[in-house]
Amino acid sequence: MNAAAPKAPTATPTTSIAGAHALVVGCGITGLAAALALSERGIRVTLLERDAEPATETASAAFDHWKRKGAVQVRHSHVFLGRLRNLLRDRHPELLRQLIDAGARELRMLDTPPQTLRGLVPEPGDDDLVILGCRRTTLEWVIRRYVLARPNVTLLGGATVVGLSTEPGCVPHVTGLRIREDGSERELAADFVVDASGRQSQAPKWLVDAGARAPEELTEPSGIVYYTRFYRLRPGAEEPRPDGHPGAADYNWIKYAIFPADDRTFSITLAASLAFPEMKVLARADAFEIVANALPAVARWVDPARSEPIGDPEHPVQAMGGLVNRLRRYVDAHGPLVTGLFVLGDAAYCTNPLYGRGCSQGFVHAELLATALERHGRDWRAVALEVDAGAKRDIEPYYRASLAADRDAQRKAEGRVPKGWRARLATRFFEDGVGVAVRCDPVVYRAFVRMMNMLETPEQAFSRPSVLLRAGWVMLRGKRRNAVYALPPPPDRAAVLAACAALPSR
Ligand SMILES: Cc1cc2nc3c(=O)[nH]c(=O)nc-3n(C[C@H](O)[C@H](O)[C@H](O)COP(=O)(O)OP(=O)(O)OC[C@H]3O[C@@H](n4cnc5c(N)ncnc54)[C@H](O)[C@@H]3O)c2cc1C
């Protein structure tokens, strides 16, 4: 080594983080991911969760009985991307094994390519392209049992965090939390605090109350409402074999996805564009079934001879609106807004659920925090800056991709054309190039699958020369020659809505 070479920055933390005590707000996926990553580094963790209900005795009972008022999305379709599955495989193999034992399925995405795709041959890295299929309740139940069995993790259920305890300063330092429990308030002290309280996070208000600068916030609607119904295969019945109809498709007025899950269950999500308010009818089970049966791919799954609906008989279809893309930055041009508080997961980056990124983002974010703490110890400012830089690198590209895709979907649903030649060219490239090439070109398809699984950012996946050239070539080939790769046509919206309108009123 050249003696004159500059020294690599020291990795020795100023004060070791091992033995510190962390309070984590929220025992959802991100809170659990944080507890796991921090406790592994020798940090003692207390999870504070406002839902008082303990988890059910078994994972399979969780879907029917576990009350999760604080995370109402738990009974919507979930899929867990390669990014999360690989993190579990590489860092927590025992946890992955327990998930698989509980029925989670490792679904190899390259095993079910579009039927119009030819020439897909195995490549190094393909083993990473595996998603986990199971109900969200199953995933959360197993992770929770695993994390709470760790000696340095405790859960305080029924504890609602109402504010921060801080040492004043132009950048306040967080020294603990104020919690409400059984009707009375008290303070809990800690070395640092993690906010993993999800989409409803009150951290911006807590900061302002503590005299800190408010975080910058960017919010945009995702433009869709989610309608989900769960089913179980009947005894002896099998899942339909691939027949050319994709497991997920976007027909502008309606998007659908089929989610194979654990314990012979699966779910169907129909996502309706806000541009078509009449689709609200999907909240009715009979209307949901009409639309499901009008979609050939879905119809085969929900065929009463093959499967039967399961879930809450009072709410057979789970509906969820208010789905936003939202980013909150807790570091600005002057540095961290507070020290000793780290905001992770949905509380910081919330994206359209259609892309299935939230749980992976929560785990990635938690891992960024644990790595930064290991590196910088109790230098809270350095930790905050490193987590922020890591999130900008590893999470924000997917947030931007969600925004761009949602804006485009809303534009199409509203019948608007892109403004300006650049926007028109980009739209054409993605619709007539990439959009078709994923159904006929193995290089573009693999890039797309890597991006969808958060293994490559959209910029990395789609700016590789091989991908650009192939997608460009497909685009230039023209619509007529590409017609053979088109998605099967959508059902007729007017006919479907007329059938729904003819249903007896309730
Ligand atoms: C309809 C829908 C479908 C989705 N599908 C997918 C998918 O397929 N794949 C995927 O990866 N992601 C999906 N997501 C996103 C995923 O659900 C979230 O990203 C994930 O749940 C975020 O985890 P979290 O722990 O940050 O927040 P949450 O899971 O929302 O957990 C937050 C927890 O904090 C608790 N809490 C809140 N406030 C307080 C307080 N003041 N004091 C104490 N406790 C508090 C809540 O009770 C809750 O338990 C979907 C989301 C939705 C809405």
C-alpha cells in the first residue's frame, strides 16, 4: 500500500452503542425490524405499541382473530419482495426458516414468466429473485414471536406514545417518550428513540411541540382505492396453472393482482382508479365477485368449485382508501431536525401498496440505522446523517418510481396526454418499449423483475445499454408487430358496471 495514500475514515465509534437502551414506537413490521437489528447489536429495546391485544396462540389463528386496529392494512393482500426475503436469508436464516415452516412460500419469479417470453436462461443472481407469499398476519405473527423471544427485547402493549421528552436546544435532543397507559401519562427515558409508528406517525407534531423545525413533507395521492378479498382452496383443489393470463395487470380503470399465500389461502386485490368513483361498488361482495369473474385470470381462482371466500363475514371485502405516497425528511440542509430520534418505515416513506415495497423498505431502513449506530456509536448527528444518506440511496429511488408510475396512471385514467415532447417520448418508451419488452425480451424482463424486487433502482435497471437498446428496438418495431405480445383485452367496463348496477340494493 502506498504510504502517502489518504487514510480511510475511521470506523471506530466515539462511544460504543452496545448496552444502550432504545424505545421503539410501534410494534408493526418496521418496529419489529428495528428491534431485531438493534438487539443484534447489543442494544436493549422496549417496543411501545398502542394496540393492547396480544397476538393469537398460532399464526393461522391470527388472520381470523388478531385485532390490529393500529395497522388496518394487515387484512389486505401483501407480498414480500426479494429485497426483504434476501435480507432474511442472509441475516436471519432462522427467522426465514420459521416463516417457511408457518407456510410462507418462496415464489421464484423466473419460474412463471409471461407465456409470450422466450429465451429465458438461468443467470447468476437469479436465486435472489424470489418473493415470499403469505398473509401479512402470518408474516407479522412469526416475526413478532421471533423478535420478542430475544433476551434484550420487551414489548409494552396498550401504551400510546403522546410526545417526546427532550433536552432543549436549537436542535433538541430526545431523551425519552411520554406515554399514555391505562388512562394516565408517564415518561420513559432512553438513550435514543425510534419512531416506527407507520402511516399515522405524529412525529412532525412532536417535533414542533419540542421546539424543533418541522420536517419537509411531500405527499401525493396514489390515485387508487384497494379492495381485497381472501379465499381458501377447497379440499383437493389446486391453484390454477399458468394459462397466459398474467397474475397481475393494469387495465387503467381497474388493476388486479392475485396473491398466493400460506395455508392454502390466496387473496385477490382489485384496485380502482379514483377517476372512476362508480367503482366504489366493489366494496360489496356480490359486485366484487362480478368484476373478479369478468377478469379471466381471476375467475379461475375464485371459481366456487375451486375455492371459497374466507375472512370477516361482516366485511367480506376489505376496502382501503386514503393511500398516499408520502416522504418526510428529518434531516434538512442544516442537519438533523432533532438528535436521538430516528423515524423509520412508513412513518418516513409511505408508498402506493400496489408495488408491495413497504415492508421491505421498513427492514432496509432499520438495517441502515443499526449499521450507522454500529459505526458512529452515540454520535447522534453522524448517525442521523448516515441514515438519511442511506435512505436517499436505498429507498428514495423507489419512492420516486412510485410517484412517477402513479402520476402516469392517473393521467391515463383521466384521459390526459403527456405535456411536452420529452414527456411524450418517455411515455412512449415505457409503454411501447419497456411495457412490451417485459413480455417478450428476457433481458428487459429480468431487469424489470430485479427493479420490482428492489434489487436495482429503476435508474440502474432501465439505463443499462442492453436494456435501453432492446426496449428501444421493441418500441421501434411498431404496435402492429408487437400486437402479439399485448395483454389479453380487459373486460368491458360498461357491461361490468351495468351488471353491478343490476344487483339488488342492500
Ligand atoms: C392496503 C395495503 C397493502 C399493502 N401491501 C403491501 C405489500 O404487498 N407488501 C409490502 O411490503 N407492503 C405492503 N403495504 C405496506 C405495508 O403494510 C407497510 O409498509 C408496513 O405495514 C409499514 O410498517 P410500519 O411498521 O412502518 O407501520 P405499521 O405496520 O402501520 O405499524 C405501525 C404500528 O405503530 C403503532 N402505533 C402507531 N402510533 C402509535 C403510538 N402513538 N403509540 C404506540 N404505537 C403506535 C400501530 O398500532 C402499529 O402497530 C401495504 C399497505 C397497505 C395500506
